Amino acid sequence: MTARFHAVLFSLALLIPPSGASLLAQTGSYPGLPLNTGKQIYQAACVACHGADGKGTPESTAGFKKPDSFPDFTRCDQTTAEMDTDWKAVIVHGGQFRGFSQIMPAFGEALTNKQIDQVIAYLRGFCRVPSWPRAELNLPRALVTEKAYPEDEVVATATLNAQGTPGVENHIVYEQRFGVKNQIEIDMPFTFQQQNGTWYGGVGDTSLGWKREIFSSLRTGSIFSLQGEAIFPLGNKSRGLGTGVTTFETFAAYGQLLPGDAFLQFQGGAELPTHTDVVPQSLFWNTVVGRNFTQDKGLGRLWSPMVEFLANRDLATGAKTDWDVVPQFEVTINKRQHIRADIGVRIPATNTAGRQIQVLFYVLWDWQDGKLTEGW
């Protein structure tokens, strides 16, 4: 839930006084105004501030200065990035529940569950472009497997060798959505490893990628995307910090909602270096199976245990397929849920000689949902 939707909820507090909220709880209506549909609820409680078209009433008419986060519900880029449950959490429990102002009261007793769902559905209708993928298809991010949903986020990752040669590899990943279906991605690694008793570190091979969502459907719970990226040899090859070869990577990513809050994700693709005599071409395919567990009847903190099954095979004579298993769990850190963390262990399952067990970790910041300091 972001600050973009908080303004409409604040207007509910302005337009429905406590006595009116009590009446709503008892009768399901407001004096002289039936509240049987989402439109009726919106017209009774929201239209004075947000206008009949959802773009917002002029400040001179509304009577208060609009905050920077005041929403335009016709802007699909703002509304489709939020799940219904995010909006519902603040309506039911009030602003503080998701790290917003305590001015927004709880309406869980003033409006029925059905009425809340109705007004959320009506607000969704202000977005007139159905091709925007919905946030419900934005599945939890796994430690290795790329997801299909185009996103606005920064992710800091760390991979530590749990055995063998000491070493740690960090990545700063920046992702920015543009247009209805597109996303650019920059991935800059920083590697530190011990060689003959001496630690060496520096920037590794950096990638620039472009993702495009090809198909998404909230009805079927499916999303499919394609991505291509170039990996530039910026790392010091002599110190083991890079390959010394420009590599092109392409892959497909698929996500599927399953019954019982479970989900499935798949990524398959190829790495195509420009000099195969130095680095061989390879294929990879990754699968994620997981389930979401949410506190407070689906409106609170989100826990997402997952298992990844990773496969990689060089396109060379006699090459074998390396399989890894990565059990892990992601959890939302703050009230607004735009800061998340994931921790897991990567365990080689086949061809284990020379392949180490690793501990993986990330912290994710969805920067469109607010600053790092907000929502706690």
C-alpha cells in the first residue's frame, strides 16, 4: 500500500464523522444515501475530494491543500502497482497499520467486507487501459530466478561461500519500469575473495538488460515476459573478478498463481559469450515453488517460503548438467511492505566436486512506494 492511495482514505475520514461511521456499522447506509454499490460509496464519501472522474477536485473546492501523494485514479501506472489487499488493509485498520498517518481511522466496523470490496472495485474502474499487468501478479522475488513482472525497485544481494575458498559477491540491482510493459535493469556486482591468503576485491562484470511483459491475465493468474541483456567485462579477469568476455543473455520468465496462495515461477534462457573459446555458451532453467502466508487475515505481514531448483549446462561436448536446490523465505520488513528481505542456502545437488554451499541474502526496496525511511 503506497501513499498514493492514502489521500482517498483521508477524505473518508473528513467526510464521514464518527457518528456517521457508527451509523454505517449499524445500518450499512449514510443519512439519505444508500451504500449498496461501489459507485454509491464513492459518491457519498469520496467524490467531494476526488471528483466524479477520479482525477481530484480543485483545492479551492476541496478546502484543503493536496499532499504530493494525492492520487489520480485514472493513472494506471499508480493504481495497477497496488494489490487490492494493500488498499483494504488501510481501510479496515487505519493509516498506522501500513505506516501512514493516524489521521486515517479504521473502517473495519463502519463498512462491511462487501462494501469495502465494492468501493475498491469501483476505484479500479478509473484505469481505462486493461493491458497494464496487475500487482497481484507481482510474485515474491526469489534469490536467483528472475520474475516476469516489470518492477520499480533496488535490490542489494550478498552471496557468501559457506565452505572452501572464502569469498563474498555483492550485487546492486536497479530496476525501473517504463511504459505499460517494459523495464530496464542495471546489475553491478562487487566481488571480494581470498587468493593465496590475500583478499582481492572490485567491480565485476556489469549487465544492462531490458524486460518486456508479453502476456498477463489476472483472471488466469498468469504472466509471461522476455528479457535480453548485455554483460560487459568490467571485472579484473586476472583476479577472478570477471570473464574478460562480453556476454549476451536472453531468457523467458513465467509466473503463475496457484490455489491456496501458492505460486510457481519459471525462468529459462541462454548465455551467449562473444568468444566461446574463452567462455562456453550455456543453457539454464530455474523453477520456483512457494506459498504466501499473511498475518491478520490476509492484510498484515507477508511471509513467503520458497524452494528454487536451478539447472545449468554448458554447450560443450561431454558437459554435465549442474543442479542446485535453494530453500529460502522472504518476509516484509516494515508496515508499508515496500522493504523486504530474503535469505536462503544454495546447495549443489549434482556434480558437487569444486562447487560450494553458499548462503544467499537480499534486501529489496520498492522505491515507488516511498522512501527507505517511510512506512515503519
